[in-house]
Amino acid sequence: MLKKRPTIRDHSAEANLFARRAFIGFIFVVSLIGILLMNVYNLQVVDYDTYKTRSNDNRIKVIPVAPNRGLIYDRNGVLLAENRPVYNLEVVPEDVEDLTQSLQRLSKLIPITDQLIKEFLEDIRNNRRFKSQVLKARLNEQEVAIFSVNQHKFPGFSIEARLSRHYPFGDTLTHALGYVAKLNKKELAELEMDDRATNYRATHDIGKRGIEKYYEEQLHGIVGSQRVEVNNRGRVLRTLSVEPPVPGQDLVLTLDIGLQQIAQHALKDTRGAVVAIDPKDGGILAMYSNPSYDPNLFVHGISSEDYKKLLNEDRPLINRVTQGRYAPASTIKPHLAILGLEEGIVTEDTEIWDPGFFQIPNVDHKWRDWLRWGHGHVDVYRAIEESCDTYYYRIAYKLGISKIADFMDQFGFGDLSGIDIHEETTAILPTVDWKRARFKENWWPGDTISVGIGQGYWTATPIQIANSLSILVNRGAHRQPHLVQVARQEENIKQLFTEEKPPVQLKNPRHWQIALDAMHNTVKKTTGTAHKAFQGVTYDPAGKTGTAQVVSIAQGEKYDAKKLKERHRDNAVYTGFAPFDDPQIVVAIIVENQKAGGGSIAAPIARQIMDYYFSAYPLETEAQ
């Protein structure tokens, strides 16, 4: 076998091959370095803002800061709703070696129920262990003192102060102020729909009723924020910047807390309502509904036991001033007298014979006067002074329900008063169409007779009655009732409620004076139904009494309160103003289920209100 000749190596060719491969490798490496540099450029220059933001999102967190809720004052600067610090016992779970044992030891010092411990342990499972968790809220002073002495034995436990809403006058102002309580799912959904949810990121409470709810946007304020740096476990390392929250606006009310307390004291244990208005601007001076309840019960979550106590037949949750539906009774007689004069049915000199009853022609039924033997010859003045029912039976019969309804509608009956709280009803100003829609029946002339003395289907709220008198004493000017006078934030003060509704205009303005003079006589004349209640006063009052039937009395029977159930007795009503020549206060009083009428029950309460008012705000002539 022949041996193969060895190949002679071509060093020049190998060198060229190596050079080519080295060049290709160099180009490849340079390309990779180029690509790397391009990526670095994109990361560090082109996409710098994007990645910096993403990095900060991991490193920096924005913590919302709740604003302080605005305060509420009465017209004299007395604080009615404040933010009071409460003390909560809080725990950082990761700082506690044996949480269960620590809780057991702590429960021997401070009352902590097993149920509270169970709920706390469940809560911390859903939260990060380095975050502070509330174990027990609203510690009293004794509990704070006991824990403070023993705090060194409980590492990880601390007492933290928070601001919480408090109403220092309790049940005196509940139906006016309302209250705040925890946000529920429905309210949160409404905030999201209105694009306001972000302003509640640090807030858990919201206004539920009254002024707290109506002026929630002004009272709440604007949420702030705190930018903090955190580590990879989410723990705060340092604070980078703070945008302070904007506190809510303070509200100054037209209410007088002293007058409010007099109203509460005057009603005592009876069910009823008191409302007082300044007729010059429509400001509510007093608004009290009895019985009431303590709004502080709702701030931190009312217990089921306490809530059940409020669900009784006296209905303390109802604001009787704006939601109570009562027959206005004889308080509307001055208004109907004006309408009768306007329509020419009576004149200032017209006298009607009152035998003690009224009958529709060819109808046997008798609509009786409260004075069984009648008032004799009665003119428009005496009809108001002595509250002659027969006089108004006749006027109502001749006017007809349509004219009555159209006229009384101008005084706010059957409509919302416009007061700045949401809890209000329109009550009922009956019409032909209303009865047909409600009962599927025609309107009969006999229905109108009862309306003539503020009875029958007619119902009104105390705020409507007071507002209607305010319009009357202002001779048609309609100043909307309101509770808030001004809203202020630091040096900025904003006046609220300066608009007026369209006035009531008469053909003959003289008719205003006739009705007002008759109301003056109701108090001044010895035969007036309110004379006894206001004997000896230093101011000059005027008014109108009323007694509203709750149940009908059979034809021919006499009303005897002793024979009726307490809930079936008449309501006592009074509405009045003072002083006569320059009205500064208008009041409306309703006391439910009384043995006597408005002159004996409601008018004395009105006097207590006015006595206090003119002692606190003396007339200019007296001051001089």
C-alpha cells in the first residue's frame, strides 16, 4: 500500500482565512455593542420619563390625607358641631412577638371582649402586618390612663388620637344639623358616578341627614396627599413631600341655640314641633321636633339595640317640622279672609249671622261651629279674633276648592318650602284632580266646607304654616326659609340664600292690613282666643289659634277628650308674630293629641319662645 504524500500547508491562505473570520467576529461584537448602547440610550434617554415613573411607583407611594370637616356655629358664634379627638388603641402586629397572649393580658387591664379580639384577628389577616390596626376605638379617659401606665409591657401597642364629629348639644339640634356616619356602598357608588370618590380616599364618614348632608360638599373639604418613600416590603422610609388638605368650610346658621333650648323645654314630654322664622330674611331662628334623639349615637355606628329603641310609635327619627303632616286648622283663616275679600264674597263691613252651624242648601248635614250656640253677628275681624267656623264654612262654600287651592298655593302649601335640608314633604293641598287621582272619586261641596277651616283632606307641615304667615306679614313678599346664613373659609365669607320667590299680589293691598289687624285683636282683645296666653307681655304680639281634629266626631256628638284614646285627641296649633308694627319673629307651634286647644296649649309655648327672643334681642325702642 502506497503512503499518501503529506500536504504542504498554505500559511498565507490560513492567515487570510483567520483575518476574515476575525473581521466578521469583530463586526458581530461591534454590532452587539451598538445594539446594547442603543438600548441603553433608549432606556436612559428616550424612555427615561417612563421608566422613572415606573420606578417611582415601586419606590414612592402617595398617601391621601383627610381634610378637617368644617365646623357649624349658631348665629351668635356658639359651636354646634365640632371635631373632637378620640383615642383609639392600635397595634402594629409585626412588632408583637405573641399577639394572642398579649391580647389576653391586655384584656385584663382594659375591657376587650372575645368578639372584638376575634374581629381584630380576622382584620389583620387581610392587611399588612407592619401597618397599624385599630383594636379598640373611643377609649375613655380611665382606659387611656391605665394603658399609658402599662404601655411598656406591650411593645407594638399604642394609643392614637383621631378627629371625630361630635354634637355638644345632643338631641337639641338633631333634626336641623343631622349627623355624619360611615360611608355605605350606595353612597360610594353615587360619589363615583359624580366623579367625587377620589376626594373621599382618606375619609370614611359622610353627612347623612340635615345640614350635614345638604352641605356635605362645603363641609367636607378637599383631600390632601403625602408622598413617601417605601422599601420593597412597602414600609415607609421617609416623607418626600406633603400637599396639605383644604379644610371644609365653616357654616354659620341662623339658628339661636338658646331659643332652640327654650323650644325643647317648652314641649317637654309632648309630641310636637316648634319653628320660628325671621320674616325679614327667612332665616330659621328655631326648629325643634319632639321627641328627638342623640345624633352622636350614629357617628361611630349605632348598635342594633339602640336603633330599635328609636323605632317606636313616637317616631323620633321623623322631623315633625318639615315632615309632620297636620291639619292646619284655623291658622289659615286669615289667608281665607283675604281671599274672600279679594273675590268680593265679603267686605270689611259684611256681617254674617252665626247660629252655631252651617248647612248647604237642601242638605240635612250640619257643619257645627266650635261654639255650639254660635257667635251671633260676625264680621271679618271678629271671625278671626274668635275663630268663627261658620263664617269660613260660608266663605269656602262660595269660593269653591279651585280658587282656594290656587290662592293657598301661592303661600307655599302643597309644595316644598325650600329649606336647606333634604328631609321635607309637600303634605297635601287638596284639589279636584288630587282627589280623583287619590280616591277615584269626584269632589263634593261638602269636602270644601271642611277645607274652609283647615281640616278635611288638607294637611300642612309646621314649616309651611310658618312660611305662609311670614308671607302674610311681609304683605306678599316670599323670603325662602333657610338654616345657613354664611359659609366661611379663613378670611373668605360667602352669604347664602339671598333670593326671593315671586311675591303674592293682591287686587287691593288694604286686605293685608285687615287680616293682620284681626290677628292683632286675637291677642289684644279679651274675647280673642289667644288673649290669656299673652297677658302682661312687654312686646306687641299678634297671632291665630287652631285646634285640629285627628278623628271625626259623629253628627250631634260633643268632643270629650277623656273618652278618646290619647292618640285620637285634637292637635293644638298656634301661629303668630311680633312685634305687630315691625315683625321680627314668626312662630308656628303644633302639639299633638291634647285635651285643650291652641289657645290653652300652643299659644303659651309661643309666648315662651317670644319672651326669650325679645329678652335676648330687645326691641330698639326698649334699648334706647
